[in-house]
Amino acid sequence: MKNSLGSDDQMRVVNSEGYETLVACINIVESKVYLYRENGLLVNRNDFITYIKEYGDIITTSHDGLNFIFKKKNKAEFSILEMSFNGFKFIKKIDITAYLK
């Protein structure tokens, strides 16, 4: 299955029948992402503990639920990651120390 974003900013995958919308559920306590079809069938389950170790905790998400901001405690930098079918994808790191001076 190939990952893509639809024009309405929903997570979609390409299957043999065309595009299919997926519903993502995030379990913050267990650090897991579950992707379901609209009929409730579990399609994929990903663990994102490695992302938390590297980028810190999730502090916020975008309005469409596809982009996340991670931040390590006691550090003045944020990391932006995008959710995809296979987990998170690193987008950008922002160091705010320069802006605080």
C-alpha cells in the first residue's frame, strides 16, 4: 500500500481498488499508533517509542492530526514529524535559543 494525502488532508492509502481513507488512533500511554479502515478493520499498528527517545514527548498536533510537535524536556528545540502509514516521518527541527536572546 502506498501512502498519500488526499485533498481534504485525510490519511489515505492506495490499494488495488483505489484510494482508501484510514482512521488513526494514538495511544499516548503505550506509545502506539493504530490505523483502521473506515469499517473498523485494523490495518497497521506502529510503536513510536524510538521517536520519543530521539525527539521527546508529543506536545501538540495539527488540526488535521497528521503533523506532530515533539519536545525533549529541558531543551529549547522542537521537532516536527508527520504521521504516515509506516509511522512518523521527520520533517524539521527548530531550535528556539536564537529567538530567546
